[in-house]
Amino acid sequence: MTSNVPLYQAKAELFRTLGHPVRIRVLEILQAGPTPVRELLNELEIEASNLSQQLAVLRRAGLVTSSRHGSTVLYELSTSDVEDLLAAGRRILADIWQDTEGMLAALRRDGG
């Protein structure tokens, strides 16, 4: 991403990058620390080629970094701000779902 892109456009691209369930799950797993690709594969139960594609997208976006240690490739979050973003997403969803549960309870209580 270049610096001559308007901030709102750069944010939209960031959120598009986050718009895939495998990518979100990878980021969640990486919150525990640097993780070898083989562990990601075991946890995600997807094809290696699919994981490779998703990791490449996350790397290009700057959300993860990789390092090689012998024959092992480790991935990790590029910044703790990614963890903060995931936590914010959980809080937003909790608020939204709480409102939904409250509305459902009121509908049931008031007879619809």
C-alpha cells in the first residue's frame, strides 16, 4: 500500500484483508506467539496451498511476518495492535448480539 492512498481507502483495504474466516483464524492463533506453519495446518485443517495463499495475503498487508529457522517457517503478528483489533471485533459483536438477545427476549415477553 502506498502513502498517496487516502486513509479511508487504506482502511477499507485493511478490512477487506480481514474479510476471510481463515485469515481471522490465523490471526487468532498467532496471538499465542510465533507459530510454525505445520501447527497452523494442524489447527486449521485446510490444504497447505490454501493456507499459503492466506498467509501471503496477510504478509502483503503487513499483518504478519515470517522467519525461517532451519526448515521451519514461523509466522507471528507484526504488531500487538492486531490483537487489539481482534479484541475490538469481539467486543463489537458481543454488543450487537447482546442487543439482539435483548430484542428477542422482549418479543417473547411481550408476545411479539
